[in-house]
Amino acid sequence: MINTIGDILQILGALAFFIYGMKIMSEGIQKAGGVQLRKVLSIMTRNRFLGALSGFLVTAFVQSSSATTVMTVSFVNAGLLSLVEAAGLILGANIGTTITGWIISVLGFQVKLHILSIPIFAIAVPLLFIKRGKIRFWGDFLIGFAMLFLGLQFLKEAIPTLQEDSETLAFLSSFANWGFLSGIIFILFGAITTVIVQSSSAAMALTLVMSANGWIPLEVAATMVLGQNIGTTVTAEIAALVGNVFAKRAARIHSLFNILGVCWMFLILPWFLECLDSVLQQTIYTNSAYTETQNVPLALSAFHTVFNILNALIFIGLVPWLVNLATKTVKSRGEEDEINRLDYLASLVSVSELSIIEVQKKVAHFGEVTSRMSGFISTMLFSINPNEPEEMMGKIQKYEKITNRINLELTEYLIKISKEDVTSKTAFKIKGLIDSCSELERIANIFHQMAETIERKRTDKIWFNQQQRTHLNNQLDLINTSFKIMNENLTMSPENAQGITNALQIEKQINDQHDLMRKESQEKSTHQEYNVHSELIYHNLSSSLERIGDHLFAISRAVIEEN
């Protein structure tokens, strides 16, 4: 019987060793495979089906559904994902986390991989001292991998077998004879265990060891796994507490999906397990997991996977309904509760390799916001409605403040993650994104200065002739085309980014237009009808647009060089 503090600390220590090994392994592989992970994440916003696939692949890769769901919640909070996109990602993450059970069941129980842990350390530790490329990150991964299976072995040794501890078995068995209430108790036990250790993978490992040692039968272990599916939602709910209303709704979607899934499975659990065991006897093992204890881990892993796949298939078509239900159950507390911020993202997503693609989307949004100011300038210059110029002036002042805030948030976040241990490619990409933010902020400032110039022109009743208006309109059209090219480059994935040719061509056309306008102004300077004040403002606006073209080209060039 486990009745001493030493026995309890032995189990807790083994579990802690396992969790720490998983953490080191997960962070190492995220850093080593950052580029590949970013490519997976880059497709996740297209629709919820691809989102589910991305959620599965990322979670299977990093071995942590909590990391994926918390990351998803943080991206929703930052305005980088919609609730529908987040829902697909969460569905896939629940399937991805079942891979951990198979790794433990096969490599931990069948292959006995812990025997190789010490030799793996001998290979991995020297890799940590190699500074070139990603090799040191693979060293982290190998060390975490070895620690994970050592921790699993310690856990197996810390938990007595059925023969060694019949009193504990009798104690647990007393809870298994209460019918429906027993199921509820073990679901709660699985949920609470997951909340305490803050890792569904660790809770799953504990359940696998308990079942393999004969403490709990298959049906009880399966009930505990259902509880773990509920317990893992608490991590995202806690993370969302400091987020905006959209982050809370994303976490609620995760909770609703898991809780509703557990409810329908709990109602058919005995029949479902018997059918599953029958199939497994014909494919994986010979003797039933109900009679052969050593087969329970495999049966449990299969149950965990099949249940989450079925649950995802059921609810992927009900995503709009889940979003609607989450929206109704999590009410907005006002405008402040709906502001998208990146500072929350920075506090949750510790591995920059995973977050860069999402920051790039935020920079693309920054570019789209800035491009709207060109339309405001055009309206100020050419509108025949006497009230519109003043209205546009107010919008430009508002947008100038918005761009300042976005630039500050993005730059602070990028500087923060640049201080982490990142690959050289990621460091270069971070620098390019910081430069792009600075360029966009400068463009917004130039638009604001142009608006003030136009406002003074209007107040002083200085007018442009038809040729000046036509040339300025042509130059603005070229600027809008340059904005379009820049935004396309910002939103494209690295492998699809456009070449520099288009950006260079439009930049040359903007410069040629500016040169033409300046040359014509110089030629007219000797004419009697030459208006000095009008020409000065005209030249000021043309030069400002030419500078904006330079900044837009610099952004496209930076994006293409990053990729």
C-alpha cells in the first residue's frame, strides 16, 4: 500500500521527471523544426478542415495539445485567427495529442526504450555545444526524449504491481462498484489529475502505468482518459482569463467540444470498448485486454485515438454552432474587451519559431490598414463635397494613432522573441519584420503630413489646375498598385512570395512620374500664370508620394529577402 510520504514523493518525482523531459523534447523540436512548423501553420487559416489537419500535425510534432490550444487562444486574442479558424485547429489538436499515448505504449511498454536513454545522453550532450545551425536544438530534443522514457520507467517502478499492493487495488475497486456514479467519479479523477499536473500526456502516462500494473481495468482507465480530455481544457480557460472576449470564446469552444464529446462517449462506453477490443484482437494483439493486463496500454491508446477522431468528425460540421454557443455563453463587456493585442500573445507563446508566421499576418494587416490612408488623401484632394475633406482629415489623424500603436506592439513583441534562442533564419526574419513595421509607420506619418498640407491649401484657398490634379491622381494610382504588390508579398507564404521585379517596376514608374511632374513645373516657372504657392504645395505632395513609393519598395524587398 502507498502509505508513506516517501512513496508519494517517489511517484511525484517520477512524474515530474517525465513532464520535464516532455517539455525539453517539445521545445527542442519546435526550435529545430521551426520552418516546417511555420509552413504547416501558414495553411491553417484557409478553412476549418485544413485547420484541423494543421492542429493535428503541429500537436503530434510538439507533443503538447495544451501548447497548441493555448497558442490558438493567444492568436485569437491578437486578432490573428477567427473563432471558426481556431475551432478547426483545436479539433485537430485533440487528435494530435493521442500520438503521445502510442509512443508511450509501444516504445515505453513494448520496446523498453529506457535502456537506450543513457547512450542517447552520450550522443545528445555534445550537440549542445555546437553553435552552428539547428544541431544544438536536436540535442535538446534527444535529451528530452531520453528523459521522458527514463521518467516513464521511474514511474513504472514507483507504482507497485497488483501482486505487491493488493490493498491499493481493493481500495480502488471499492469505487468501481457504484455503477453510473463510479464512472462520474473516475472522470472527475482523470480531470483533476490533468489539472494538477497541467499535462494530459503526463496524466495519460500515469493512467497507462496504473492499468499495466493491474491497478485499474480497461473500462476504468478509459473513463479516466475521458476525464483527462475535460481536464486539459482548463489550461486554455486559465490562459484566456487575461485575454479579450474572443480569446475566452476560443477557450470555451475547446471546453464545449471536449465536454460534449465525453458525454456521448460515456453513454456508449461499455459497448464501444467491447467492439474496439474485438477489432484489436484481430489486428494488434491476440488475447483480450479485459483478460491480458499487458494489452491494456495498447487498447487504451487505440481508444483515445478513435474517440478523438470520431469526436472531431462529428463536430467539424458543427463548428458554426459551437462558435454561436460560445458567443452566447461568453458575453462581451464592452469595446475594451474586444481590442486585439499582441502583448498577451507574447506572454503565452514562448517559442518564437511557431509565432513568426502569425506575426507576419499581423504585419500584413498593418500594411492593409496603412494603405487605406491613400484613399483618404485622394478624397481630400479631389472630392467635390465640401464636408468630406474635413471628415477625411479626422480619419487620417485617427489612423495615424492606430498605426503608431500597432508599430509599437509589433516591434516590442518581435524584440522580445528575438532575445530567445532562435535559429539564424528566424533572427533574420524578425529583423525584416521589424524593418517593415518601421517603414509602414513612416508611410503613415507621411500621409498625415500630406493631409495637413492639403488642409492648409484648402484653408488658404489655393487651387490646382487640371494638369496638376491629373498628375497627382496618376501618382496616387501608382502608389495604390505598389501597396497591392507589397500586401501580396506580406500575405504570401515563403515558397510563394513574388520576386522583386514587380515591386521594382512600379517603383520606377513612381519615380518617373515624379520626375515628369518636377520637370513640367520647372518649365512653367517662367510663365506669367505661374502660381508659386500652388506649385510649392504640388511639389511637396508629389515628393511625399515619391518617398512613400521608396518605403513600399523597401518593404517588398525586405519580405522577399527574408524568404
